[in-house]
Amino acid sequence: MSSILSIFDGSGSPSFADKWKDSIAWAGLRGATTTLVFTPVPEVRPGEQFTVDVLVEATDVANAQLDILFNPDVLEATRVEEGEVIAFARQNGILISWAVGEIDNVQGAISNVRAKSPFPLTGSGSLLTITFEAKASGQSILTLGVNFLKAY
């Protein structure tokens, strides 16, 4: 899945290709399905920070591993945090294993973001939140790579 983000310096009008609502549905074992989407991005200028959520709607999914690619000439990733889905599960006694992965602002990649539950979960909400800083005017395509989504 990918979406286009435009950063503009105020010298012209922003050219947002869309407000990114691309999504992909994935089928897994025993009827497990998941839909992942990026949240819409606000209009930003160089030097400003903003967040992007990866939203999930899942049925019987226990494991996920994700990679996010971006244009490092335009964006710098500063933080990856677990989303409300994982926080909610933990608050209700479900031991979710979470790894924020690695941020590589030279290559423009956030790799190996992982979540694992001891049993399949069903629900929807924010899986993770990424904080970016706009470095320069231009466009960045955010690409979400799903290495695996799996049910037990």
C-alpha cells in the first residue's frame, strides 16, 4: 500500500495527490483477514512535525510484521509508538509483544515493526503511530509493506 504526501514551502499551492485512503485486505490462516490504512495527513511545511497512524481492522489475527518506506529527502521519521489497539489489549490483560523496529532516515525506512498476541484478536483502531518531521518541500510516497499477518 502506498500514499502520496506533499510538503510545500508556501510559494505555491500544495498538490496533494489524494488524502490517502489506500487500503489492502489480506487473507490469512483460518479465515483471518486484515485491512490496513494510513490516516489522512495534514498540510505541513518544512520544519513541522506531524503524525500518521496505521489503522487496522482485523479478524482473528495474532501476528504482524510491517515495514514503512518514505522519501528521506523530504521526511525524517522521529518516533514509532504502539497504537491504541495494543494499549487497549494490554489494559485488558492481554500480553502483546511489541517491537518498534528500526528507523533508518538515510534509506527512508522503518523496518521490522512487530506485534504478537498469544491468541488471535479481532478489532479495529490504530495499530501504530509514526511521528515525522518535514525536512524540505517535495513529495514522499509512504509505502506500507506487510511482511506477514498470521492467525494461530
